[in-house]
Amino acid sequence: MPTYTVHEPLPRKAESVTAPERFVFVRDGFYFWAFVLTPVWLLVKRLWLAFFIYAALTLAIAVSLKLVGASSLMQTAVALAVALLVGLEAASIWRWTLTRRGWKNLGFVVGEDAEMAERRFYAAWAERAPERAADKPLMEPGYTTPVRRGAPSPSDVIGLFPEPGTPPGIVR
């Protein structure tokens, strides 16, 4: 079953919280249209920086293969390899762009298709809605750096290690 990651955009100026209709579900896996029509797919998904990186990389690879004198078969194989890589990593590129834009990753959900994944996510999300409102403090607590009181002693042990000075194999 496919896995989807759920991303929440930043609230608009007039909103205090983001409308759930604006959430984006990104499916893990191979994206056929990103493989076949990479530039078009990147532009349709509004992945501008990824598009420019792809265009510059593709141009640099094509020019370097021409300069080396690679055969047309080799140039086609490299172009197919780049397209395959984009098709395999399309979800990661999309998630990277959403994170760069400040979208928050709410988690992941498993579903047979996007509609089933949305139903599962929103059902669980609606159940947690009263908890989120009740549990959310009015003000976030401030975190401080832990302070060590006193110098470390030679008998300080961290984790499940034997006491210092005991023979090997004996744990107290």
C-alpha cells in the first residue's frame, strides 16, 4: 500500500489556522509523469528552484557529453538515467520544496489511493482536534540549558555500563 506524507501550509494573512482543504498529500514511490515529462511536471507542481537546477544540470551534462565526444546512444542513456532518477526522487523533491517554503510535515498515512489516505488522515485528525485544543498551553514553555551542579565524580556512569572498578562481566 502506498504511503503519503501530509503537509500543512502556513496560514494566510486572514487565517489564524490553516484550512484543512489546503493540506497536501505527497505519495511515496515512482512518479511516471516526472519520469516522462520532467520539466513539465516540475512546472505544474510549481517546483521552480528544482526546475532551474534540473535545467542547469541537464544542460551541463549534455554539453560535457558533447565535448567528450560521447555517442548519441550514450547521450540517450544518460538522459534516460537522469529522467529515471527524477521519477524515483520526485516525491523527495516535492517534499524538499514544501519544507523550504515553510510547510509543516504533519506525519504520514497509508492508503490504497489518495482518497483513502485523505479519509484516514482526516478521521484521525478530527478525533484528535478536541485534545489538541485542550492540551495546547496558552504560552509555550521556555527551555533552558541543563546546569551541572558540581564537578563530575570518577564513579559517574552513563547508561547500562558496569560500575567503575568492578571486574568484567559483573553488573551491579
